[in-house]
Amino acid sequence: MKTVLFGFDDFGEKVAKYLGKKELTIVVFDEEEEKKAKEKLYNVLYFREIDDDLLNELETFEIAIATLRNEDKNLFLCLSIKEIFPNVKLVAKVSEKGNEYKYKLAGVDKTINPYEVTANRIMTILKRPLTLKIIEEIIFENSTLSFSEIEIPKNSFLDGKYIKDIDKEISKNYNILIIAVVDKEMSSNVQFVTKGINHKLDKGDILIVVGDKEDIERFKDDLQMFIGVLND
């Protein structure tokens, strides 16, 4: 099926590799992305901006995939595509889970959250006898995404809270995803959050999270900072 991929950052490039070059057109709004895509011998079109007239000039296609790095531009692109090509199946990358409803309102048929996709991959691999270091090298090579084991300190703002009560708040405030928890007092086994557990967090419990490296570090810093306030 003829497909148009909008955007060629690291995520877009991975999508392009999966699709292959046959019947694929890549549309970019960034000169560096244009250069990179051409070097890899893709069929590339460079637009300076999201323009309805330019979009109208695209050859007939059946699937559009929007992966622009900027969330606002990506959403605007989806609105434009659906207005011009109402029957095209539209898939969009969502950088923040809280924005999924906006894409649905824009008529997007399927959203992809890179954090959740990566989390699912981690859950599969964690069941195998690999160390966390090896897992990280396999999954996050050449990526800003990372995952981390975070031990909950005594008197932190997570101590005594239930997973379901803080999961959405942490996702919203830090843009990271909790995928599992390890309660060392009960067992050293990994309990996956996606299986519906509502574990009560205590000091010493370990959260396994996925997200951007900077966001994870900010989350860790805030945990320690709140402890300092309580101890003063």
C-alpha cells in the first residue's frame, strides 16, 4: 500500500526501516532530515511548512503516518491531512499520553505512544535471563529514551501511595511511564503494572520506569528534594 511518512527524526527513521522503500514517500519539514533521508536513498519531499496546497500535490496514497518531533505541529498536520484526505488511514505518534484525545478529535485512526511501545518491549525481555545493562543496550541504542530502576526513599511523596493513585500524575508531570514494581519485602519478582496490580508503595520498593533520560533524572531529583524538606 502506498504510504506517506511525515517526519524523519530517529523515531521516523525506525518506522521507515520497518516499512521499507517500496511505495513509501517521506515528507519532511527539516533540511537535516531531508539530507539524512536522501542519504539513505528514500523518496523524499521537502516542504518548508505545512501547506494545504503542497499536501494536495501528493500522489494518491492509502496510509499517512505523522511522526513530527513537535507535538503541536504534528497535531496540526493531522488536522490538515484529515481535512484534505478524509478517507486516508491516519496513524500518529503521540509524545505525551495526555494528548491522545486531541488526536482522536482530529480524526486520527491510530495513535502510537513510543513510551508504551518501548515498555511492552521491556516487559517481554525482562522475562528472560538478561541483565538490565544488556537490555538497555539492546533497546535504547542511539536513543534518548532510557529506563531506570528507582528505589523509593523513606518519607518520599510516593511512600504509602498506591500505584493506580500516582501513575497518571507521574506520567503527566514527568512524562515517564511506570511499567513495573519490585517489592523486596515480599519477593524479588517483577510485578508488571499493566497486569492490573494496585500495589501499595513503601520505602525500599523499586519502580522500573521508562522515559526520556532528562525526565527520569528530574523525577529522581524531586524524590530526594522532597525528603530534604521533610527532614528539615
